Amino acid sequence: MKNHKNSYLCIKTEMIDIENITSERQFKSSTSYDKETFQALLDDFASMYKEKKGKSYEDYILENLTEDETPILKTLKEVLFFVLFQKKNDLTWDCLGVVFDMSGSRAHIYFNNFHSLLELTLEKEGVMPRREFEDVADFEAFTEGEDELLLDGFEKPIERSADNEIQKKNFSGKKKTHGDNALLMSNKKRRIFYISKLYQGSEVDYGIMKKEFKPGEKWFRNKKLAIDLGFIGIEKDYEIKEVMIGYKKPRKSIENPNPQLTKKQKEWNKKVSKVRIYVEHAIGGIKIFRMLKNRCRLKSEELKNRIVGVAAGLWNYKLRFKENKKKQLKLCNCKA
């Protein structure tokens, strides 16, 4: 028998049979994708595998297995299902190994290897969000054609550290829990253009923004920004074409024991909320993956950041696929 150390070519006994998942609902619950979108991604995934390896997955298996051996993941379809299944359900590595008939350590290795390949696939397809910008010119080039951008922060729960100092840094006073925070930027179509690297939970949204987008530079001179009250004071630090931000209810005091917003202020807040809801939908779109929603057990900061980025890439890929499908249907109806 050949030595397949750190390889995905190990003897298989039994695991989930994807072909037996006939329900569209069950398939989406397992991967977050419907079968049609999954197939489109699979085609791109296979193309990237061949580009990186110089051969198809099937050819690689034939060259590296003997006749009496069968791989755990026989096809790239099973490989992609494996990666999406873990992102969607966030099992421990040992539990993932039970589901796919492998050890927990091997499940971890497989996920890391093929998650990287999925990341390359999404990058090639142009759906991965940026994690940083070199300068203002780089930012303007990437967001060209987008006059209005929506900004918001999101939280990713993590396990509480045993170290008291780290606990303080990771604790979010807003959410009253330990976590990682990041800044996210989208448009009204819910496409995610940018996600910052993950920061410790004590970092606030506007504080992250000032670290990622240096104040005083003309990042948003040609942009309209829709933001929440976590970004109060942004007009003082940045040159912005237009800012949409709500009104904050006045503080309660002896002179004003029952502070209220005026009717016009309430109407404006509703208008801002109707615009900002799209960035909330984008955040909800990536949090469909439980690896972002559940309390994170991972220790590697690099892997945690890659998981967030790929989740956003998968969300953008899904949006693009749906948009292209609508265009095709509209074109077919026009011809008919």
C-alpha cells in the first residue's frame, strides 16, 4: 500500500451519499447552496483544481491509488460538499470525521487544504471581498461605479480565554460577550466589497474604521455613506460626498426627563434604516454559515480570517449567480 500521509487518498468505508440527498431543502441546509448554484461552483472549483495540479482530480486518484484502494472523497463533488458542509454546520473536527468516515485530525487537514482551493476559485471568479486597500486610488478603482456604500460592523463570538488580560481585550461591552469584530462594506444589492481583518471584541466599529481607513485622506470624497450611530463623528475625520446617519435620542436629564425625537427626526431615521437594511442582509448572508455564527473554537487567527473572507466570497457568488439567472430568464422571455 502506498503512503498517503497528509493526503486525501485514504481507504474509504462509508460516508454521506450526496446523490441520496434528493430534497432541495436538505441540500441547502447542508451547504447553504441549492443544487444548481452548487453545480456552477463545482465547475469553477474543478477548473481551479486542474489549473493548480495540472490534471483532474480523477486522474490524480488513478495515479496515486492501487486497484484495491478507494479514496474517502471520491470526486470533487464530494470534496466541495465536505467543505461547504463544515462551513454551514460548524462541527468539531472529530464530529466532522465521524460524518465523513475519517479521523478528526484528517478532517482538519482536508478542510484546510480544500478551503484554500475554494478561496482561490472565488478569487479567480472575482467575488472575493478585499481585506485591505493600499491607498485611496486602489479603493476608488475597486469600488468604481458604486456611488453609495453601506458600512457596518459585525461580531463573531469566540470562546472566553483563560487569561484575564486577553479576556478584557476580547470582551465586547456592546454584546456583553467575548468575540472578534470586523468592519463590512456593501452596496444596496448586498454585494460585499470589503471586510476588515478581525479585531478583538473591545474594538468599536469606528475605531476599526480609523485603523483601516486612515483619517485625513480622501477615501470617500466621491461616495455617499449610509452608517449607524456607531460612526458618530465621521464627518470630522473624513471628507465624504454625503452621509446618511440617524439621529440619537437625547440623554435623559432633570431638565428633560422624557427625551424624544421630533417627528422629522423619526422620519429621517426610518429613511436611513430602509437604506442600511441591505448591509444587515449582507451580514445575515454570511452568518448563514455557522462557522461565523457559533462560538468559535479555532485558535489560528489566519484561518479565522480566511473563513470570514471565503464566507463573503460564497455569498457574493450566490448573488451573482442569481442575478445572471434572472438576466437569462428575462432575455428568454423577450425572445419568446
